[in-house]
Amino acid sequence: MAAMISVDFQDCIFILVLLCFFLFWYSLFFKKPKDSQGFNLPPSPPSLPIIGHLHLLLSTLTHKYLQRISSKYGPLLHLRIFHVPIILVSSASASYEIFRGQDVNVSSRSDFAMNDESIFFGSSGFVTAPYGDYWKFMKKLIVTKLLGPNAIDKSQGIRAEELELFYRNLLDKARKSESVEIHKEVMKLTNNIICRMSMGRSCSEESREAERVRDLVTKSLTLTKKVFLAKLLRRPLKMLGISLFEKEITDVSRGFDKLLERILVEHEERLEENQDKDMMDLLLEAYHDEEAEYKITRNHIKSLFVEIFMGGSDTSAQAAEWTMAEIINNPNVLDKLREEIDSVVGGTRLIQESDLRNLPYLQAVVKEVLRMHPPSTLLPRTFQESCEFKEFYIPEKTILVVNAYGVMRDPDAWEDPDEFKPERFLASSRSGLEDELREHQLKYLPFGSGRRGCPGSNLAYILVGISAGVMVQCFDWRIKGDKVNMEEAVSGLNLIMAYPLKCTPVARLDPFSF
Ligand code: HEM
């Protein structure tokens, strides 16, 4: 009997261990997560104990890794980083449904503020502001006055002057047969344009101010992904008494603060007499306006400038670099572009931004580059309220991440998604194909979507279009080897070329010699 009991007992232990083991793996790999009230959440890929899906976000090319995970487990997934729930959207149809049906609900981003006083990742940011009174006030100012069609028209002269300087600098390099790093050269152009449009002055190269701004922008971009992760891990880290990146954030913030305070004071001193108002003047007017619908602070102004420097100049320079890389690797595209530019602009003057509307192929090339190589691959938002989406339940405050890279390479929405085919964007400009244009807009997310979409997209198209236009119109380009290496890397949260494009300009025509 004793032996019998002992055998049963051993079997029991064995079965219990087996059961626990099975339950553990089942919950780890196959269980559909349910929230505490028993509602259905979207499916979840395998996770690890405690950290959940943290390892997925730690990969260097997170967008690609998440794209692979989604093609295996589904276009709508539920992830968990420790206790933080995330909904990941990777298909064009799911992203369309979210932005169409939940636009207001997902019009806030997560609270990224690491340090309230900081103008970088502090609580005064516009990009990170919740969808509320401050964001609405600022958004109105941005789309009507700062980046609206009138403001863009009025600042055309600035861009034309800077474009000529950009051309002359490349011509100088061509004469000396010197190679250039395309991103660096375009970054100087976009940075100067954005500085002059926003502050009425270029950050001069002589006083090393421009270099200082570029350096601060680069440091800020590098910190972005770290801050994003640190924010997700804040609770467990706080329990361990660790606060990550505070020093780096404070240093960058102080650097920007010093620079911007000086420029703000300069602007305040000549606010009355200044007729030609730049962005900073307009923001200072709102700051001093006692009747304003929302009372903005100095920190609000400074934070917006930091965000515009970060969000506007590097993204556009990255896009111009990818554009040149695709053009160099596709000689047939270069031929078509040349033919178009030569017939519309000719060789006796430099391309201007007013030419862009007559250059549909150049526009299509830029759009295709932004589809394949979007500088912002992941769009983070937050569900403000709980909602039902498809057959699933999504609890309030869940983070939403739309994988814009995955959506724009979704094989169900794009023909040959991994091939560079600018022609796909030409079809939509032919008459009678408005439906196609609308359909493209819904699955085309380089500038995000909905009310939180990028307010600088028109300016961005101009910056990328004119810089690539000049490089094609006036120069041939020599590279080492046959092909440009198109490998991707990520810096901060931005998609960049793993091997920065370095090439030597060879003067093709000099529009100023006539
Ligand atoms: C190729 C260049 C650019 C790309 C790819 C780009 C992309 C984006 C993306 C993906 C977003 C987030 C949208 C969303 O969540 O749906 C965004 C937001 C934003 N962008 Fe851009 N952008 C570019 C250029 C610019 C420029 C030139 C400016 C201004 C000078 C600018 C200012 C902003 C601002 C202020 C926001 C925050 C909007 C908000 O939170 O309401 N961007 N951009």
C-alpha cells in the first residue's frame, strides 16, 4: 500500500509539474490576454516573464522586427512592457480603421515628460502635449500663422537665397573634386532655412551658433529612443531608485535654453518696430496677449522651437539623402528626372520651389522615398478612453504604436511594396483617379495621420524637393563602387542610412553663367 501511495504521489507530483509547465508555456505563448474585467484583448506574441515584450523594442531596427512579428502573429497585436500595455498596428487596413474611427481618442501621445522644468522632454512640449486646450491653441497658431500657406509663401525668398548658397557650396566642392556627405550638406540647408523662418536670422557658421544648434539637435535625437524606453521602465526603475538620463536631458535642455533665451530677448527688444514678423515674433505676441484664449509661457515657446529644430531639419535632410541614394541606384529614374527638370526649368536658371508643381515626376520620387524610407517609422499615441475595436476591447491609457514603416510596405495594400516605383504616385494625378489618390492617402503615413499628423508636411515636401532638384539639375554624382549601400540604421527614433551617402559632385551645368 505504502509503495502504491508513493507511486501515486510521485505520479501526482509529475502530473502537477507537467500541468504547471504546460500552463506556464500556454500562458507564455498561446494565451489570448484578457484584461482584468475579462474583455478580449488583441492576440499577443510570445512574451517573457516580468519584462513582457521589452526585448522586441530593444532590437536595433525595431520597426523591421515588429513588422516581422506582425506578419507572423497578426496586424493587430497586444504587447506588454512590464505593466505597460501597448497595441501595435501594422497593416494599412487596421491603421485606416484606427485613424478613421478613433482619431480624437488617439490624439494624445504618452506622457513623455521626464522633468517638468526641462524644455526638452519637459511638460511644456507641443509634440508631447495631451489633446487639450494648450495643444488646440498652439495647433491653430501653427496651421494658420506659423506654417500655413501664407507664412510659407512669405518665406519663399529665404529658401531661394539658402538654396543658391547650397548650390554654390556644392559647385565649390565639385571644382575641388571634393566628396560631400549629402546628409550633412542638406542638414545645413534645412537648418538655416528653419532658423531663418522661425527666428528671422540664420544661426551663423562664423559664431559657431549653427554648429551648436546642429550639435544639440543630434544629441536630442540620440536621446529620444532612450527616453522613450526609460519612460516605459520608469515604475520598475523608480522602485530601484534609478532615474535614467536626467543629466543628459538637463544638459541638452540648458544648451537650448541659453541659446533661445538670448534670441527671445533680442526679439522682444524690437517687437514693436518689426513689420516682417517671423515665428518667434508671432509667438511672443501670443505670449504678451492678455486676451489670448490660452496663456502660453516662455517655456512653451522654447520647447516648440526645440521640437521644430528636431522634427523639421533632420527628417527633411534624411529624406533628401535617401532620395539621392535611390536616384543614384536607379539610373532610369535619374534620366526621367533630368528630362522633366530640363524641359520645365531648363539650364539657364536654378530650380525654384514654384517649379515643383510642374514637376510631377520629382514629386512622385520624393513621395516614393518617404514611403520606403520614412524618417519616423513608428507613430506612438495613447488611447485616452477605453474602446471597442474590431472584436477586441482596448482599455483606457493603452499606448498605441502604429508601425508606419510596416503599413507602407503592407503587401495587401501596395503592389511590390519593397520595390522603388515612383510611378505608383503618378497614376493618382491622372484625371478620374481621385479614388486612388484618397486610397493612397489612407495608407500613406510618412507624416502620420489625423489631427496629430505633421503640420510641417508642406514645408517638408518643398525642402526635400528643392534640395534633390538642385542636386539633379546641376550635378552628376560619383560614388565609390557600383551601388549605394541602402542598409538601414536607427538614430534616436529616426530611420537613417547605416552608411551615410558620400559622393563627389561633378558640375553638369552652371545656371548662373548665363
Ligand atoms: C520629411 C520631413 C518630415 C517628416 C517625415 C515628418 C514626420 C512627422 C511625423 C510622422 C509626425 C507625427 C505624426 C503623427 O503622430 O501622426 C510629425 C509631427 C510633427 N512634425 Fe513633422 N515631419 C517632417 C517635417 C517637419 C517640419 C519641416 C516641421 C516644422 C518645421 C515639422 C513639425 C512637426 C510638428 C510640430 C509635429 C507635432 C504635431 C503634433 O503633435 O500635433 N515636421 N512629423
